[in-house]
Amino acid sequence: MAALRRPEFSTRLTEALGAEVEVTLIDRAEAFVFVYAVGDVTSVGTAKAGVFAEGAARVVADQLIARIRGADVPAGYDGTGSCYIEFGRHEVARVDVDFFSMPGHPIGAFTPPTALIAAEKVLFASSRRARWFG
């Protein structure tokens, strides 16, 4: 497996500023207006999984739209998401995680493998493919 590393643009920005660009729970770079980040490059404190980046991206989009329209900016990302766990033989479980309700202590609920969860995962994957790739 390839080693994880920061994207080049993030490294260049950090070097140019002479400091890390910390991203707050509202997915906004603390010291910079209109600098937003989502996903693995952030320091918001969630797992590095696509479902969390997707949730944060949705919040960033809503916040940007509100700012452009001069409306009240909605609350930041809530740090929640679900991950599917495959056990083979069409057995799929789900873990629902909340990273922010108890700072420093993520909480979660495990749903054991069922046919319903397996079908939910198929729907989840197909809806993302349709949205992202048409």
C-alpha cells in the first residue's frame, strides 16, 4: 500500500504561509476567509473515510451558498457518518459513528450483518456512482 501523504497544493500552501492551515469544525481554515477544505487534508477530527468527506463537503456547499446569498450561515459539520463492514457471503454490517458529541471520545453503534444492511450498502454505492459519474 502506498504511504499516505499530504496533497502537493496543501504542502505548498503550508510552506508559503509558514504555518499549518488548521481547519475548524465548520470546515473553514481558521485564519483565512473563504478557504475551505474537506477530506483527508483537514484537521477536523473525523475518520479519513469518504462518507465523512462527503458530509463535510455538503456543509461547505451550504455555507458558501448562504454567504453568496447574504443569508445566515448554517451550522458546521456534525461529525457523523456510517461505514459498512463486509464479512463475505453477502453479509454486511454497519457502524454509525459520531465524532463530535463527546469531544475526544467518538461514539458509535454497531448494526450486525443483515440482508437489509447489504441491500442498503448496494443502494448507497449505486447512488454515489450515479451522482458522481452520471
